[in-house]
Amino acid sequence: MTLTLTRSGRRAAHGAPPARWRGKKVQGWLYAAPTAVIVGVLFVVPLVLVVWMSLNRWPLLGPARFNAPDNYARIADNPLFLDAVLFTLKYTAITTVLLSSVALGLALLVQERRPGVGFFRTAFFLPGAVGFAAAALLFYGMLNNDFGPIDPMLRALGITHEPVKWIGTPNMALFSTIALVLWRFAGFNMLILLTGLQAIPVEVYEAARSDGAGRWQIFTRITLPLLRPTLALMLILSVTGSLLAFDQFFIFTNGGPDNSTVSMVMVVYRDAFFRFDLGGAAALSVVLLVGLVGLNALMMRRLR
Amino acid sequence: MTRALTLSALAVLFLFPLVWSGWASLEDPSNYLEMARFGEGLGTYATNSVLVSAMTVAGTLVVSALGGYAFARFDFPGKNLLFLATLAILMVPYATILIPLYVLLGFIGLQNSLVGLSLVFVMFQLPFALFMMRNAFEAIPRELEEAALVDGCGTFRAFSRILLHAVRPALVTVGLFAFLASWNDFFAPLILLNDGSSFTLPVAVVSMTQRTFGAIDYGMLQAGVMVMAVPCLVLFIVLQRHYVRGFMSGALRG
């Protein structure tokens, strides 16, 4: 009896629910019920459904028929998808390297609280408040040879002499898309890194400086190692986001020229809504899902 | 000095596209008139977007406030499982469950429906929102609601009369993130809506670039960009503090 009292007393002191509420399981469930319904119906069920769909011939209209493992077997002879895998990996590698370098540079430039720094932080982040679709359309107009301002500016400066094919060749289309992504996401990643930079105690820098460390030494020996968890988080977000790229290629390059900028998710979309093959699209989704969850787990283990 | 120059040059680089788009759209005000007449008309698309955003924000706030309270203050069977399942939404790539969601919404009669789309947005917002709200409720001293309970309030009255006021900053943050996500998202409405009259702004404006006949009207396109971007820019500047706070405490750790 005494023991129970002491225990419950201690639990209350640690912030566990008081006895009055502990019995009210039903009430707890009632408050949690909307969450449970949303998560159950709109997340768990689709997760099961996508696996089931991938085992069936599932046309956009008409009845489904079990055909496992045809949808998976056909992935191997889907040249568009195999090309898209290679392209998306290339895009992810380039984007992640450039995006993290630019974001780190911006974060270092605005990390100290000085007058005016707030303006620059906001300026760099502001493109991140614009939706990605709107940003892609903005660049679509800005880089248009007849309408956009960039071509005339480059010509006036004598840098180019004829219209630049911004999305006219595979390499330029990739280059322009990466410019769009850097503009839209650099500030967002800068903000992530700023939270990490601000968590490094000032004393550590002071100690290093009094030991005679130069700026470069401080950066490589102190800032980078202490920033590692934040950098890891940014890398994971950037890799995941890039592997799932869709909007930029659908809106800005439309997969072109000659299907050279078709990303993996674009193939899923095409299979489902242009080839009306939902089963095939589901199989691709399952492959992507397993691949990404595995990659995330791997990255978290290696980087953290 | 070099630092100031670098910063200024970068700020110009980052702000230039926004300034140009605004200028290009306003250069000829008829761009906006053209835009208003495009397809089903700007009124239809803007109304759809506002409806979807409003339903998403309201739905996310209600579900995550109730759920956050449950997770902060009650013990119930399946609590940990439900929390983990909610956080797992973050692990699963967004794009991969939209195809089954399209089929599922067809089963329950919510395909091509703004309500269905909003429910999907609420689901995608839940991991962040629930995490934020749970932390906000946990930060409230228990004495506050115990006093109310002693005074004879039920838990729901304590919740709605007292606790909701105390977590207002978290509600603003959750609402802001829900608005930005639902107002701007392109992929989910592209897949889940298939009738022009139910399109939201991003899908409608993108369709301006994909006309088979006639040239693309770039001025009208930038007017569309501005209609989508300006509300977000204004909200972001006004609520910047809330954005950054949510970013630090929830978006990152989630």
C-alpha cells in the first residue's frame, strides 16, 4: 500500500498523468480518434493497397485481375524507367553537392547577429515561400528567349551573341533546372544549417582562437565537425527530395528535350495516367518506396 | 566591405526573379484580365484554392489539436503505435502513395473532390502538426487544467476554454505550414483532380503552358505566378517568427 502510494507520488512528480486521468482510456481514445481515422484510412490503407495493386493488372478503368509478378517483371524492360533512374541519380548527385555548398556559404555569411543580417536572411529565404510550381513557371518565363530578361542582359554584357537554349539541349535543361532548384531551396537549407550553427557554443570558437587557430582551421576543425548532424539532416532531405523530383521536370522542362529529363516519379505518373496502367505504376511506386526507405535508413546510420 | 558586397550581390540575385515576375505581369495590366478569363476563369480556380486551403488548415488544426492533447495528457492502448504510424508518414515518399490514394478516393466517392484533396493534405501535414501540438500541450503546466477540473469542468471544457488559448502560437505555426503546403502543392491536385472546373491555382496556371493551339501568353503566365505567390510572400513576411519557430522545433526534428 505504502509502496503504491510512493510510486504514484513519484510518477506525478515526473509529469505522468495523475490518477484522475489514468483510467480514462476511453476519453484519450476519443481525442485521438480523428488522428487514428485519418492515419488509418488515408495512410495505412493506401500503403497496403499499393502493394495489392502492384500484384494485379489494374487498368485505369475496368476490373482488376491478379497477375503477379508481371508488373515487377516488366520494370526490367521499361527503358524509360531505367533511363529515368540513371538521370535522377545524376540529378540528385549534382543538386545535392551544389545545394549544400551554396546553403553552407549563405549560412556562414549570415550566421552572426549584426545589423542588417535579418534582411539578407529574409531575402535568401523568400523564394522558399513561393510554391515550387509557381517558381518553375517563373523561371519558364524568365528564361524564355523572347519574353525573358536574361537573354537580352547576357547579350548586352557581351557574354552571349545568340539566343541561349536554356531548355533546348539535355545538358542545358539540367543546368537550368538546377539553377531553379538552387534559387528555390538554397534559403530553406540555409535556415536548417543556421539552426545547427547557432547551437555551437561561442566558447568553443573563443578557445580555438586563443589557441591561435586561423579562420580556415576553425572552419575545418570546429565548425564542420560540430555541424555534422545538421549537415546529415540536410543531405538526407536533399537526397530524398531530389530522388522524388517531379514538379521541376514536369512543369519546367516537360521531360524534354527527347525525354532526357524524365525523372523516376514522372515515369510513375506517365504509366498511371498516359498508359492507364495503374498496376505497373504501383509496382514502380513500391520499388521507389522500398528503395527510399532503405536508403534513408542507411544514410541515417552512416551519417549520424 | 567585400562581405557587404557579396551579400548585396547575392540578395539581388535571389530577389531579382520575384521583382522581374511582378514587373512583367504588371507591365501590361491586361495580363491580369486575360488571366481572369483563362479556362474556367480565375474566380473558379481561386475559389477552389481558397476552399482547399481553408479545409486543410481547419482540418489540420482540429485533428492535431485533439490528437496533440490526447498524446500529451492521456494514456490509452495503442498510443505508441498510433504515434509511430503517424511519424511513418514522413518516411514514405509522398509521390508513391498518391496512386493508391487516387484509387481509394474513387472507392469512397471522393475522387475529383476538393474535400478528398483536403483530407489528403491533412494526412500529409499530420506528422509535423501532431508533433508540434503534443509538445505545445506538454509545455503547459498541469496546474492550469487541474484548477479547471477541480472547478468542475470536464476535460473537454478545460481543453477548449483554457488549453487552446495557451497553445495559440503553436496553432498559428501549424496553420501557416498547412496553408503554404495546400495552397502551393501541384502533384496531389494534378493526380486527384481530373476536371478543369475543380482545378486549384497551380494546376490551372501550369495548364496555361500546355495548350496545344496558339502561343503561350507569357505575360498572363507571370500574372498567374503572382496570384499564387503574393499571398504566400505576405503571409511569410507577417508570420516569419512563427515560421522560423515551427521550423526549429518541429519541421527539423520531425
